[in-house]
Amino acid sequence: DIVMTQSPDSLAVSLGERATINCKSSQSVLYSSNNKNYLAWYQQKPGQPPKLLIYWASTRESGVPDRFSGSGSGTDFTLTISSLQAEDVAVYYCHQHYNIPFTFGPGTKVDIK
Amino acid sequence: EVHLLESGGGLVQPGGSLRLSCAASGFTFSSYDMSWVRQAPGKGLEWVSVISGSGDSTHYADSVKGRFTISRDNSKNTLYLQMNTLRAEDTAVYYCAKGAGASWYSVLDYWGQGTLVTVSS
């Protein structure tokens, strides 16, 4: 199974400041045939289901604010919130859909400082 | 608009059974793989199972293999999860989620609100 790790476990950022979350997979999730990373980012607010933010490691889902961006390839990935807003308080999960069983990172909790 | 609505959760004793349903609307149900993902109280996300659009292929997490069965009725636009021999560690909110494409390996783009399953005596 591909193990997903995230860092930090939690972070507190001032409104308007940058938040950066890292995700690492135990093996590459880059599919050479199409050069796509099978890595997604989800946002989950309390009492709500996960919401897809980013897929293919760096493609923003429709309707997601452009302050959210994803980067990385292979085994190392980053989710960046360029200017944190109050509504961004949530837990963020990375997710690999390269291999079955699909797996998720443990989550990173983002709060306001 | 895509809409997924789970039902069937509740309190069940260890060793018991439960059948979850997920009613789908707003898309051509039979064209997309569907998954179940669960989340234990206060914990992270765990993928449980996936089924192809036609329903003829399935995969399971090792933690549920042999106990859970995923199925679908494309005429009713409904996804199911039959859960047998339930254990305390199966206690979780169970989400159904839609694959974004026709491949096993599509990202999960829409999720239901979830249904809570509690396994306890």
C-alpha cells in the first residue's frame, strides 16, 4: 500500500498570510504513460464531507478560489493557500488514487493565528 | 447538479449487519465508478471500496474484504454497501463518492453528506 504522510499536523496562520502543507507518498504516484500525478487535495470543514480542491497535483477544481494552489511531482507535493481567509479554517487531506487501495494522508488542521 | 444522499446508518451490535444506500442524481450514474470512504469519529479518511460503472468489477480495502460487499442498481441510480460481521472498529461516518471519470483511478469529485454507523453492544 502507498503510505501518505503530511506535515505539519497543524498550523496557525494570520489572516492574509501564506499557509503551506506538505504531502509525501511512499512511492511515486506519477503515471508515466500520461505524465499525470494521481494526487488530490481535499478540504474538510467540521460536520461536512470532504471537498475536492486540487487534482492531478496542480489542477484547481472548478469554483475553487485561486488562492489555493498545488505543486509537486512523483512523491513530494505541496498545497499552498496564498492568503488565508477565515473560511479556509479546515482540515486538509492529500489523497493518492494511483494504486488500489487508495489512501489518504492523516490530515493537516489549519487555524487562524 | 450532482447530489449524493446516503442512508441506512444506525446502531448495530458487534457481529451484526447493516446495508447502506446512496441515492445519486444529477449525472449519468452508470457511467461513473463509485466509492465508499469512511471516517471514524475524530479520525482521518479511509477508502473502503470501489465499483465500476457497470457493476461488474469491485475492489476492497483489506480491513473490510470478505465482510463488506459493494453493489449498485443502475436502474435506480443507487449504490449500496452491505456490511456483515461488523466490529467496533467499523464505527464511522460512511460517505459515498463519485469518481470523476470512467476509470478505476479517477479522483473522487463529489461526496455525499455521510451516514453514521455505530457498532456497539
